[in-house]
Amino acid sequence: MIRRRIYEIIEKSTEHDLASAVYDLAMIVVIIVSLVPLAFKEDTPFLRVLDKATVAVFIIDYLLRWLTADYKLNNKRAVSFIKYPFTAMAIVDLVSILPSMNLLNSGFKALRILRMIRAMRVLRVFKAMRYSKSFEIIGKVLRSSKKSLIAVGALAGGYILVSALVIFNVEPDSFDTFFDAIYWATVSLTTVGYGDIYPVSTMGRLITMISSIFGIAIVALPAGIITAGYISEINKIDAIDTQSDNDSAF
């Protein structure tokens, strides 16, 4: 019963669970505070203490969620505790913790490499997704539109690869490596066009024009899919709320 209550508290709060609501609010505050050190270049003692305190909270939260994994995954077997660390949010939680682990124990020599990737701590902001209804809706949209988004992603990846191969062979003097061509194809596909790498020949410019035009269509597809899915989910929620109100009236 204790583990069940812990699970109810650490999961997203229900309307009448004050303890869970307080826990959710506290975690959101901790997440925001944990990002403060990233806004400063200097690594002061205060910022180090702040990072230690917030990462300690994250570790406790991670362990509590692992402890109640069977309730989360609706599986009373021990396999739940093995599967949980590989779930999406558990990975986000772990990646949020690892870059600061060497601050807690200097013996974590292997993890000092992660400390160099300081920006990885920005991933902590994704921890807030579990406390937001909007993010929950977006998650449902992404899951329901997974096949369509994968198809669009494959199309975009194939187009980038083909464009890079074409421009790399048409204008080799403008691109030192094939990665430069991939970079050019990506910024052209997204119509960003930084201008740091660009073709100078007539044929190269023609290819760039074609790539940018097709890029507008390809980039617009995921936005349309997600928007349609989001509206569909909102309509479902509204229908459920309306049905609940009608049932309450009777």
C-alpha cells in the first residue's frame, strides 16, 4: 500500500489529490531551478551547490519511479523493473542526471566526459512534459501519427542524401567534404539558407533553387500531420468532457 501511495503522489496529480499536486509543482520548480546554472559561464560555488541539490532531487524521483514501475507499466511481475529504465521518460530522467554525477562523486571518472557536454542538462526541461496536459496530447498525436511521420522523415532523409550527392558531384570545389554537402542540403531543405556554404556555378544554383522549392513542401508535411492529429485529439477530449457533463446533469 505504501508503494501504491508513492506512485499516486509522483504521477501527474488528479483533481482531488493535494499531495500529488504539491509534488508536481515542486518538481516543476526544481526543473526550472536546475536550468539556472546553464545561464552562466562561470562555475561558482553557489551554482555547484544548486546543481548538486537539484540533481539529488532528480535521483530520488528517478528511484521512486523505478520502485513503483509495476504500477506504471500495469504489470505486477519483476520484468516491469527491468523494462522501466528503457522507457522514454526514464531515459530522459537518466540523461538529465548523468552529466552532473561527477559532481556528487569524483570517482565517476567515466562520466566526466558527460560533464564536458554541459548542454545535455538542458534535457531536464523535458522532464516537465509528464506534468503538462498539452504535452500529453502531443505525445498521443505523435504516437497515433507515427507511421505518417516516419514516412515523411524517410522522404526528407532520402531527399537530403540525393541532393547532397548531386551537388557534391556537380560542384566539388565549393564543398570540401560530403558532410558539407549534407549540411547544405539540410539547410536548403528547411529553406534556412545560412549562406556560409553555397554553390557558385549556374548548375549548382539551379539545383539549390529546386531543392528549396521541394523543401517547402516536404517541411510542411509534418506540421500538417501534427496539426490535424492535435485537432482530432482536442475534439475527442471535448466530446468526452461534454459526455461527462451530460451524465452529471442526469
